[in-house]
Amino acid sequence: MRLVQVALHAEDLDRAADFYTVLLEATPIARFDQPGLVFFDLDGVRLLLDRAAPASLLYLQVENLHDTLDRLDGLVEVLSPPHAIFTHDDDALGPAGHEEWQAFLRDSEGNTVGLVAFPRA
């Protein structure tokens, strides 16, 4: 079994598509104005921005939290700045020998997004 798709609520499809284009550094792979859907590809998993979807919490892995937040400067409200939450001794929840850093932001549509990076410990 594998994850196929994650949906996020998007009140304004243009604004949400613009925001996720900047965050993901990728353009949408499909758009359907009726019924109001925009799709991005996240390494084989579809991210669906949908006017009818409920809000949810999405965690996205990034290379560098600070660089990502710098790129999004002025586009987001940072709810929790980058901070280390755990050091992985084995590969059960993340790569062994790496720290797990997270930051949380509010996207253009009011959804909370967690950003996760795994720098070497």
C-alpha cells in the first residue's frame, strides 16, 4: 500500500497555486476550474488543492528550513520557527545519525503546513 494523494482546502485556487508553486518550486501538473481543483506532483504523490476539501496538516520534507522560509518571506505566517525535535539513532522514523528539524507555517489558504528537514547530527 502507498499514499496516492493528499488534499488541502483552497478557498482561492489562483492564490493557492501561486503559493505552492513557490513553496514546492514546481508548477501544477493539472488544473480543473470546475469543480475547483489544482494538482501538484510530490515525487509520485498527488497534492490536491480543492475548494471542497477540509483543512488538514501537511508535513513536507525540505532540504533546508531556513532557505525555504527565506524564499517564502512575506507569503506566510510562521507559526513555529525552525527547531530540532529529535535525533534519530536508527531508521525507524527518520535517517539514522540525523536530527529532525521542524517549522510550522500558515499557507495562503489558512492551512497549517509543517516543514521537516533532516540535517546530520
